[in-house]
Amino acid sequence: MIDKRILAEQERRIAERLNTPEKIQRFIDRNIAYNFEKNGNTNQSFRRVLRNGVAHCLEGALFAAAVLHYHGNPPLIVCMEARDIDHNIAIYRMNGGWGSVAQSRDQNLKGRMPIHRTIKDLVMSYYPYYWDYYSANRDTTNLTMRGYARVNLRQFGTDWITSEQNLDSIEDVLWEMKYRFLFPRSDKSKFYKIDRKTQKVVFV
């Protein structure tokens, strides 16, 4: 749980009000515009997202994870890795099922209800909507998601909640960590790493 003393009064009031995942998702949908980073790359903390009113998927996941953590949930996010474009979500467990809260420019990639038995089941609920972002004819049969990884934000202290600086260290971890294959081949490891030289969009 967050030490509430690190939050400003207005931040605490909003976090108190957003006391369910559904309320957090609704707040994002109604109050947080998608961040197209027109003025350069950003990786904003909960504090900056709330103040600026914009977030891409990683920033939205950090925002949601902070509010979930405020109410006693572990601060967990999942990065879903694909050939073309990645997506980040905040995850939580309720009544034995996994659910998510998410920001996205695509309505199909927003949050999920906590009805999924495992994190992989939750990730697979996004898979059918993860078609080739760059295809000229928008081929919805060319599905591009390859794997996923879970991140516990406790390793970053409280910077991801209150920092006024870009949280590039979190993005660095997403590039460097091992991902679990969605469909591992029997002759391969269940895990893989991505090449940072890959030219792809990091957030959707």
C-alpha cells in the first residue's frame, strides 16, 4: 500500500474516490486523453498524468497501478510484446480472477473484468485484437503478439508515483527483461529477449 503522505491532498482525494478498478477505468476513459507525444517522448508518473490529463499505455498503466496500490493491491503491470507494437496494462486479482485497467487508442485494448484464471488467460483476451498495425490493407488476420512479462513496480521505489522526471528507467527494464512466449515451441525456451535495435512503436 502507498504511504499516503507522499501524495498531495488533491491526489489523495482522487485516489480515495477511485476505489474500484471499474472507477479507475472510467476515470481514464473520461478524463485522460491519449498521449500521442507530439512534443517528444514521455514516460510520466501518476502525478504528472493526473496533472497533465494525458497518458499513453505505459503511463496509463502506471497511473492505474498507483491507484490500485493505494487501495492495497500489489503494483503490477504487464507488457504485451509484439512484432510491431507493444501494450502495457495494470493488472489486479479479485475473487480468484485476473483483470486489468488500461489506456489505449484502441477500445479493444482497454481494461478487462477479473474473470481470467491466469495472467496468460488475461493476455490471451487481447490476442485476437492484436493484428498488424502497419499492414497497408489493415489485415486483421495477421496477429502479431508474441509474448508477455509481468513487472512489480515496487522495485522502482516511489518514483513511478511522484516523479517530475521521465521514467525512462522503467521503459529500459521493459526492453531488457525476459518475455514468456505465448506459444512456445517444444524445441525452444519458454522465454526470450527482444532486440532494442528493433524499430517498432513501443506503446499502443
